[in-house]
Amino acid sequence: MSLEVGAILEGEVTGITNFGAFVQLPEGKVGLIHISEVSNVYVKDVHDFLKEHDKVKVKVLSIDERGKIGLSIKQLTPPPAAPQPKPQRPQAENRERRGGMRQQSARPVPTLSFEDKLSKFLKDSDDRMLDLKRNTESKRGGRGARRER
């Protein structure tokens, strides 16, 4: 089988490093499976997934001008199934389940304009800065008074 991008080959793991695993391919070539291409799940340590002398099926991702071969196991395995979202219960059912303790207000919440939100933010920010300034001044002795030597 010729060595080209997209080819699926079988090889043997010859070495494992902290960044991936080296695989001996047919025709005496050696390629690298980068740690990000080992599995569909997070791989902290390649040793958790591969061992030396393991036979693996790989896909050729790249062959650069210097002859380096990039391989992947991940692209040959189906992706994990996406978790199904939990169905949402209607609000009335939630209130019944809680025993009707909390009542929903009948009036709608007013929507503030951008300018109103901005002025509220600035006012809150000024209040916080004033509190912070008072607090730090009291720790320094306040009002900038200096001690006599």
C-alpha cells in the first residue's frame, strides 16, 4: 500500500513520549501520533491509551517535505455520542412540586434601556469606589495626616 495522505495503515507502536507515540509503518517508515490525535477524549498521558509493541490502525494526516509523517487514531474512531439535554418541566409543575411555596409575580419585569443600565452601573461603581477609598484611608490613618517624628 502506498504512503499518501488519507491512507489507513496498520503499524506497531515503537516509542511513547509525553507529546505522542511513534509508530513503525509498512515500508520501514516511522510516523508520529500527536497526543491530540490519540483519542476523542482528553489525553493527559499517552501511556494510559497506548503501550509499546501495540498494533494500531492509523490514518495518515500529513507528510511534510522533510518526510515527517503525521498520524491519527482519533479520526478512525467514531466521536462519542453527544449528551441528551434534560427535558424542561413546565413552571406550574415546578411550583406544585415545591408545594406552592413561591408565587410567581403577575407583573412583568421592566426592561431597562442601554442608557439606564449604563447609568445604574456607573452609580454602583462610584458607590463601591467610595467605600473602597474610605476603607483604605482609615487603614492609613485617614485624611492624609502625617505622623510627627
